[in-house]
Amino acid sequence: MGPRAREFKPFSDGSTTFRVVGRQFPDFNLETNAFSKHLEEATGMKVEYQTIPPGDDGAPKLNAMITSGDLPDAFMTGPKWMGGFSRSQLWAYGKQGLFMDLNQLVDEYMPEMLEMFKANPKLREVMTTPDGTLYALPAVNQCYHCKSAPSRTWIHTPIAEEFGVATSNGVETIDDFEKLLRDIKAAHPDVVPLSGCQELPPIALVCAAFFNMGFERLRRVDGKPFFTPMDEKFREAMAFMNKLVKDGLTNEAAFTQTKEQLVRLGMDPAGSKVAVVAGQSQNDFATVELTDPNSRHRQFIPFKPFTGPDGTAVVGWSYDPGAVVGLIIPTKAQKPEEIAQWADYQLGLVSTLNMRLGPDDNWTWAAEGETGIDERQAIYKVTTPAPKNGVWWEWCTYNLVLDVRHGEAVDDATSIEPELYRAGKMYEPFAMKEEEFFMEPFFDETQAAEIGELLTNIDNAYKQGMTNLALGRLDPESDADWESYKSSLESAGVPRYLEILEAADKA
């Protein structure tokens, strides 16, 4: 259940101007932005926006503010991928006294936030540090299809129809899968039966047929984090992949080419040159042209998981509740209770829709019978595209809980979201158990300083080792080569990485 549409009254008399740090993007001006103006009109609160670039470009300015102590009344710098504060940074700076504990403000001044926490208790839980402190107000984006996105695989519909697997969206067993690839190769020698790219190699469903690969290569085993590429079953999965490569059922480029090169295969003028393909969405292997009813992306359907030698399949599934850093209030902020109310207003349904879709005349409430992403009654629909500089990027305390995100009136003609939702529903019966999911914990300063380099080294070692096993540069059937692969991961720091994860998880 999401936020309700309700009446709000201005709470600020406008006598104080608050300094808020946000992000700058091309053709975007926070001072003149339509949603910025809407916020001032709705709340009465005057804000002077200071902007910094996203990502690494903005890091020096953000660090300079922290170092100098010249902090604004609020940080609205977005989630980690935008260059915003990580949860571990929040904890570190909070313990240094730079950021305010927001628990009392939430309880006293933020009814929208409290209602959201009551409906989704995990949202407060994942934002609360091990010592019980809340240093950031969350922004919420509950993406259903993202839960299984790393495993998602597709098949070109003409191929699926030719071989009788379109109605079932795939095959039942890994033996059936291999036979399908062989049949495709025999009938269409100019088509790659199975492919992917460096960012998303086509191993997910094969791994799912052999064992539980976890989510982002981690799963809980007896309550502790385990790095799944060191599982013996991963070796079996790579032996199967190597057989596919040797027999020309998977091209070597599936592990080395860029996404752009894969898209060129999918968009060949003569027709797609790839049959089964790994992709979180259709954008990963085709150009999405929603205005074109014959767009190539419409020629692919999700390919369901198939069972392995033991008759089961387990797909990695994220149980992350969808909370990221929305707004931070430094301890020296003016009138923090007003900033809290300003942030709480942003969580409302109308405010969230205005932030995403533009002013009121750019969207309206859905009519009875109009359906949303999940095919239930829609809540709202876009009437006209938002004007230039009419919306905010997703960095504030917006509230896209599942009911709101899925409540937009769209269909396959106007969005890829319904197809992604159906793909998620297709994969959900194969989802790993929630108790096996391992979510990144809060790290203390010492742990945070070490974990970044470890992750980089491990990621590089895994990608190289996995590629070598799949392509036969290391023989998955050779005990010596398998030990060499595991040794490379150990040298990259897997044991220490797991040690830190376990310690932080227990804190």
C-alpha cells in the first residue's frame, strides 16, 4: 500500500532561507525548476539550492564541505550510484557528530514517513545503524522486476515459434535447453544460439539449473555469507558452458564483447543474429523504439528458468526493501523540524507524482478500467510529457512503493515495464529463499576503508576466472585448473572479504 492523496497546508512562514545541496545536470536548474517552485508554494519553505556534479566529478566538492565543516541545512545528493553518501559514510559522519539523528524528527514531524515505515517496517530497519541511529531519511523505489534482473534471459520470438517454445516461454530441463540450441544452430547457421556480453554473460540460467548462485554472487549458508563462485556446483555449471562454447552453441564474444556489440547482433537489418540472449531488459540487446509497433525489442520474450540434473532451478532474488539515501540533515542545520516537514511533504502521493511526471497538468488520475504495470487498476497516467526542467531526478524523499510504481497506466505499446513485470512473475517461482539473501550491512570506518579495494580485486579475479573456465582457457574438468581458479579468488581477498561481511553483519 502506498501514500494517499491528501490535503497539505504550508507550515513555514518563509522567514528563513534554507541551503540545500543537490545535483546539477544538463538543462536542469534547481532554482527555476517547476517542482522546486511547487515545493515552495505547497510548504511555504524558501530554499537556496547549491548544486554539485554527480558521481566522481562532484566528490571533491562534497568532501571539501565535510572537511571544512561548511555544511548546508540539508544534503540531497542522491543514492550511492549518483555519488551520494553510502550507508557506511552516514554512520561514520554521524558518529563524528556531523549528521543529526533523525528518529525523533520522524516520530514528531513526519506522519507520511511514519505511515510508510508502519506499512514497510524493513525500510526503517535497513536505514538504521547498528547503534540504533537514523542518519538519513530514505527515498523509496521498490522495483519488482529488478529482484531477478541479473538472471533474466530472452528468446527471439520467431525462433521460439519455429521450435515450439513460444507458448511455454522456454523449455523444462537443461537437456531440453541444449537440444534447443543445437536445433537452432542446425537450422540457422548464421544465428548465434546463445549470447550475452562482458557486462552480462549468458551463464545465469545455467548456473540456476545447477545450484543457488545467490544474489550478486552472495548467499547465506548457515547464517553466514558465502561467495558462490567458489561452490563446486559452479564448476559443473562452467563445464556445461564450456561444452556449449566448444560446440559453437555459444560464441566466445558472449563473454568479451561490449553491450553495444551485442545490440548490433540483435539489430542486424536482416533480422536478429542472436536467438537466446542474456539481458536485464530489452535495452541490453536491442534498440527500444516505443513509437514503432515493429520495433525489434518487441520480437523478444522472456525465457523461463529450466531445471538441472537434480530436477530443480534456483534463481537469485533480491529481498532488498528498496530504500536508498534521500535526505540528510547536518547537526548545525537551521530549524531541522521544518526541513523534516519539507521532506515529509515530498513523500506524499501528489508530490511524488509531481516530482517524477511534472506539474498537475502533465498527469491525471486513471479512469476505472485502466490498468497499471501489474495489470491491476491503475492509479494515475501521464497526459503529456513533462516540460523541460519540470521534474527532479530521483534524489529526494520520494515514495515509489510497489503500489505506486505499478500504479501508472501503461501497456506494452507505451512501456517495456509490463513485459519486465511479467518476466519477474515468471522467475519468482524459482526464487531463492529470503533467509538465504545477504544484504550489504553497515561497515564501520575501518571496514569501509578496506572493503572497496577488496571488492574491486575480487570482481576482476572472478570475471577473468569465470571467462577462462567458460572458454576453456582453464579446464573446468581439471582439478589443477579448478584449484588455480579458486586460488586466484583467495589471493584477491575472498576470505578477508567474507570475514568483514560476517563481522559487520553481526554488529
